[in-house]
Amino acid sequence: MDIPEAVEIWARGLDYVHVAGIIAACLVFSCFYMKTMVPLRWAALASNVAFLIYSVPLGLWPIAILHGALLPLNLIRLLELRQLVHRLRNARSGTFDINILMQLMKKERFPAGHVMFERGEKADKAYYLASGRVAVPAYGAELDAGEFFGEIGVFMPDNVRPSTVVCLTDVEVFVIDAKSIVAVFAQEPGFAVHLFGLACARMNSNVEHFKAR
């Protein structure tokens, strides 16, 4: 018997159960090969389904129990990844859900005319303006409620404020310190994308302001 005949006989003896087992094995191999998490989770989900199709009819209960438990787990992780990608896209577009940070922030109120910080001061915190308006006199800029400020100094090499910020009206702010900002980056990458995008946009705006002058 030559090799083609042997392969043909072997293929004829396969049923859908064994085909599912072969597909499951291939999917597991692909999981180890993949480098990106979303396709990996999809492949893992498909392998779980294939292993269930293979193991249940044959009564291979340890395999069936394992993949029956892994199926919802992989589904949950896939949904978490999709939510993370969605948050990152929102952060790039300039939108960010501040409620994620509320547990790490402290609320403070300041009257009109109060100097939030001055140029050259140590930058150890950033602010989210909940209500009111503040001004950055050096650049002729004003910030309204819903905006972060003070983040540039936190990321400067010497950690000093590049400009002075003054309250134009009574303001209410939420304060987050530098250590908490770094900690949040690990848990919520969308916040990092949002802050760095905001800092770059403001630095570019400041450059244009000086060019205009």
C-alpha cells in the first residue's frame, strides 16, 4: 500500500468528532504562535468549542470539563480586551471617562483670583477642572470645566511648572498626585494616551502662540 492509499483510507475512517479534535489541536498550536492578544483569544475560544465537540461524544470528561471552564473565561477576557481597545480609541479622539479616576482624586475648591501654581514651582500633581474657569496668562489661554491641566510639569524632566495658572472664577477641581498618575497608567492605558495627547497639543499650541507674538 502506497502513501496516497493509506491517507485515503485514514481519511475515510475519520468522522466529525476526530476532525474536531484535529482542528482543536491546530488551534491550540496557533495560540502559542500568535503575538497579538485579540486574535489569540478568538483562537482560544474556537479551540474550546472544537475540544468540546471532540471530547463530549467520546466521553473524555476531563478534557470536556477543562474546556467547558475555559470557554467563558476566554470570552470574558476577549470582552475586556475589546473594551480596552474602545477606551484607547476614545482617548486618542480626546474623550475620556473621568469617573475611572475619581477614587484616586481629591476634591478641592478655590476662589476667583487664587493662583493654582506658579511657573518654576515643583510639579507633583495634576488637576481636573470640574467647574469654573482658569487662565494661563503667559500663553493667553483659558480653560473651561471638563479639562485637565498641570499635567505638563509632572512629565517635565525637572518636574517644574512651565507656566502660572490663575483662577478666573470660583473653581472646583479634582486633584491627582504624580504617583497615582503613574499607577493609573498601568491599569488604564487610555488615560496615558489621553494625557500625553493633551500635553502634546498644549505644547504645540504654546509654540504657535510664541510664533504669533
